[in-house]
Amino acid sequence: MEMADFFLIFEIAVENVQRGAQTIPTITGVNPACIKQLGFTYDEITGRPVETIFFNAEDTRKFHQAVVEKALSERSIGGLELNLRTRNGDKFPVHLSISPIFHSNARHDIICIARDAGRTESVDRALMESEERFRQMADMAGEWLWEQDPSGRYIYSSAAVSNILGYSPEEVIGKNYSELFTEASRRNFSLELEKKRIGRFFNLLNQYRHRDGHVISTLSTGVPILDKDGVLIKWRGVDHDITERRRVEEEIRRAHVKLAIAHHEMKIARRIQESLLPSGPLIIPGVRVEGYCLPADQVGGDYFDYFCRSNDTVDVVIADVSGHAVGPALFMVETRSALRTQAQMITEPGETLFLMNGFLYHDLSQADHFITMFYLQYNCSTHKLSYANAGHNPPLLMRRGANSCQTMDAEGLVLGVKDVVCFDQKEETLAPGDLVFLYTDGLTEAQAPDGEFFGTSRLCRILSRNSHLPTDQLMEVCVSELKSFRNTETFADDLTMVVLNVTDEALD
């Protein structure tokens, strides 16, 4: 049975009530719930003295006293604890409320409302147990649950306030919320409440001052508790600590800013680096030289250059600084400066590498970097090609009409390992149609998804099939073949190629 089903409502007519006078209240009517609960029929109750349904004389006396007092004072009374009697004679405890109704003929009617006391106690007990469970769950939760009176003073605080603000719940109770806020949040919170006209608020960002002084950020949600007349009784709400989340978000924001700045700077660095490389092919009677460079990062450590030492002599260099990104790129710039300085002097490839190693050794060894480099000179008048190698990938020589490549190598240690290094120098004689292909290990050491290396043999086959192509198209074929081999559009290492092609055009 629902509690609401048991409202015993019966009217009692009381006439000529006087203090000290004996009255005999009579039941003039009952509702169906009363009949159902007590077991009497309507006719068995109505018209009979009210004592009919009281369990004993003491309950009857208490009822009579209340009726006389209320009937004469014109006031209502509630919460009388009495016992009613069922038709079977069983005791039934109730909470009884009495309200008088006055008529012009001096007749006094009494409206009585009885409620099952046992059921009421059960509900009250359930409510208390429910509230206790709520308090226990609140204490275990990470969120800070609280209640404030209409003036904003805490009347309840869960234990989570200790972890969030460093205060015990007992220290918080009685404080106004503004005492815990930072000055900025105090103003902001007041403005928000004013805008919402004391309505509920959701996920309002607040900042509290921790007991030790540092700032705590929370998201506050609260609702006003109103009485039946709409008057504010208290506030009930919860604060969720987002201090750590805000810290991480701020770190991420700063990281994004730094990344954006670094990205911008890398773009600038790449433009500078690209400006240091030859802007186009070098073409003089008897030879054409062209290069290609694709950094794996925004900037890279690969480098190539070519220039005319005299009207009939071309110098070509390709290099690879260990590592990637800005550090190797700076060494690339330093290397270019040093090479351009040496170009003003009459030197041969072996001597050039010797001077370069001496110039770069200190900086490279301090930074734990090294440089591989291949240097060649080609004289269009004599058709002599001289070269020296500082630990770089040996270039490939493709003779006109040949089906295979010739490796061009010479003894020499990488730059930056020892302060004094001598480099072996070798020579070849070239003829029109011959081709020299220089490259970095980003080409031959590139790997397919299954781990296979691109390799020198594969490169030789590509050159033998395509050596008749113009130099720019030949390099495009190599890039396309590499992408197909790796099954990707990106490369793990810098990719650099230089092609020297001996032409039929003679010197004037």
C-alpha cells in the first residue's frame, strides 16, 4: 500500500464548546481510505462518538483536550501521536492533525487527518538511510559536494574539500564561499549569479585559493532549493577540480605555440637552405650538371653544389651531414662557406677534402657529427675527371652504350673524425654521352615495407634503362621508382642526387 493511500479524514461536529465542559464529538464523515484501513463500514462509523475508533481512554482524553483547545483558540494542531482501533480490535498508531472550521451558528466542526505512524517512521528512516548513503558516497567521491544557506555560507561540505582546497569539512562550514575564492572569481561569480537572477548554474569556471596559497581551478554546478512559495532555502552544488587539466591544457597550448614558431622558423631555414643550393643546372660547352635535394624534415643535412672553376673546369660536390633537422643543416651552411672559399684557390679534389677536414674538424667533433663528401673536377678540354672521396657513397659511372655501371671510389675517411687526414685521388677519362650519377644514402639505403633495401644494383638497372633521358627526367624516374619501392610518398632520410652528363658540344 502506498503511504498516500492512507489519509484518514473524518469530520467531527462539536457544539456549545466551553472550557471545562464535557463534549461528545461525533464522527460525521470519513473517506474511503479510513474505511479500508480500519475495517469499519461507513454506517458503522458515522454518527457514532469519536471514542469508537480510539484504542484506549488515554488516547481519547488527549484527543478531547486538543479539540477543546483548538476549537476555542481557532488554531490548528498537528503531530498528535495517538492509537486508533480497527474493527478487529487491533491497535493502529497514527499522526493526527486537527483543523477547526467555524460556522455562524456557533457550531464548530473539526477536520482530522490521520497518517500511518508506522509507515511515516519507515519513510523517515529510509530517508535518513538514503541521506547517510549520499553523505558516504559524497565523502568517497573526488568531487566536492556542498550546501550553502541563502547568504552563501556553507552548511554542508563533503570530505573531498580536503583534497581539493586543503581544508577539513568542519573548517569550511560557516564560511562564505567568497572567503575561499580568488578576487577575480569572486567578481566573476557574482556577475554570473546576477545575470542568471539566482538561477541554476552549470560548469561555471571558478578559482579558489588553496590553504597553502596556490590557485585551484574548478567547474562549479549549483541549483537553488526553494520552498513552496518560491523562497530560497539553500544552495546545493558540486565543484569538480580541473587544476591539473588546466595545467596540461596550458602546457599543450604553449607547446602548440612553440611548435608553430618552430615550424615557421623551419620554413625560413628551409628557404635559406634552398637558396644556398644551385638554383638550376650548370651548362657549359661539353658538360651539363644538375642536382635534386629533398629533405626528410623541413631542413636536412644533405648538400650538393657545382660551379665553374674556370672556363673549362667544373667542380661538383655532394655531402651528407650525419643526423637530421637544424643541427646538420647548420653544418651544411658552414660546409658551403668553406667550399666556396676553397674555390678561390687552385686546388685538386684530394687537397680540397684535406683542407675541408682541417677547417671543420673542431666544430664537428664538438657537436658529435661527421660529414661524408665526394668531390670531383671535370675538365672539358682534356675530358679528365679527377675525384676524391671522404667516406661517401661511391658515384656510378655509366658509359655511353654500356649495360652496366662502374663504381667510382677512392680511399678516404669521413670528415670530422681525425684532425689530419690524407685523401686518395683518382682519375677517369670521359667521352660524350657518359654519365656520372652522384647520390646520398637516402636513395640506396631506403627500405621497402618488408625491409628490403633499394640498393646499388637496382639503381644501376634504372640508370642503364634511362641514361638517354635528360638529367632532370632521369632524376624524376629515380624518385618515382623509389616511391613505388617504398609504397609511400614520404622518405625516412634526405634524398639528394647530382647528374653530370658529358655532351657533344665542343668548346669554342
